[in-house]
Amino acid sequence: MPTQPRTIDYLLEQAAGAGAISAKPMFGEYGVYLDGKMIGSVCDDRLFVKPTPSGRRHTEPVSEAPPYPGAKPNLLIEADRWDDTDWLADLLRLTAAELPAPKPRKPKRAP
């Protein structure tokens, strides 16, 4: 079942303390971005955060699962943990701090 827009709205509201957080539609689900870095995804109304050493320490114990078939496992953050806004914001900030900056986009060629 695809992610409901109200799920994205709720997640963004809960995670607002992390910084400039946004979600963009991707392949029928959503990518989650913090300060321009993709830090995870929301698939089937479930939050998946890219695994980092700090993120793992912050979330223990946590389960890992792929967001979609064939994907690498990510940290699966259960919806009941979204209610702790400080904890969620800390997780997202820690994750973003350890991920590389996005690569610059190549300019489009003129036809």
C-alpha cells in the first residue's frame, strides 16, 4: 500500500526540530531530506533511515529492513517512536552529519 500524504505531513511535523526537513515523491513513495541530504525514505507508511554508526547507537535496539525489494537494509523506525520529537530530530541530525554531501547535478545539455 503506498504511503498516505497524511503520514508524510505527520512525519515532517514531528521531525521539524531537526532542521530543514522535506520529503519528495520518488518511485511511488517518498525520499526524506535534511538540509539537502537524502537521509532515508518512507515506504508503505514506514520510516527507513540510512544506517550510520551514530544512528545505530542512538536507536538501539532497532530492527533493520529494506525499504523495498532488492534494497539494502535501513534502520526501520517504528511509528510510535515518531512521537518523541527530540529523539527523532537527534536521530535525523546524527544521520545527516555522517552522510556525504550530495553530488552536484550535471547541467543539462542543450538540444
